[in-house]
Amino acid sequence: MKKLVPHEKLNEFIDTLGASVGSMIADIKRGVEKLDGRIGESEATITTLSQKIDPLHDLEARITKLESYHQVDEQDLGEDTQAV
């Protein structure tokens, strides 16, 4: 025959279990909030880096354009010396 658990012990167990689950949920919420904060910081860092990289792309395009002018000048110079 199975022995029945008194209501007081059952209620105590339920209260303890509820407190443990509540504590776990609170820990999870705090962890999610921390991660959310870190994600926000990461997004801000990415935005800042993007803003710094954009002018570098423009600079790279200008350098490439100047290099192409330089190559044309060298070709023109080579043709001029051959004609002499």
C-alpha cells in the first residue's frame, strides 16, 4: 500500500519548486537583457566602423583613378620618346 504525503509537505514542495523555477526564470531574463545590451553595443560598433569604412572606399576609388591616369601618362611618355 502506498503511503500518502501530507498536504503540508506537498504544499512545501510545490512552494520550493515554484521558488526555484521563478529564480531560474529571473536568471534567464537577466541573461537575455545582458545579451540584448551586448547586441546593441555590437550594432553601434558596426555602425561606427561602417561610417569609417565608407570614406576609405571613396579614397580607394580615387587612388585607383589616379593610378590609371599615371599609367596613361607613362604610355604617352613612352610613345613620345619613340617618336624622337
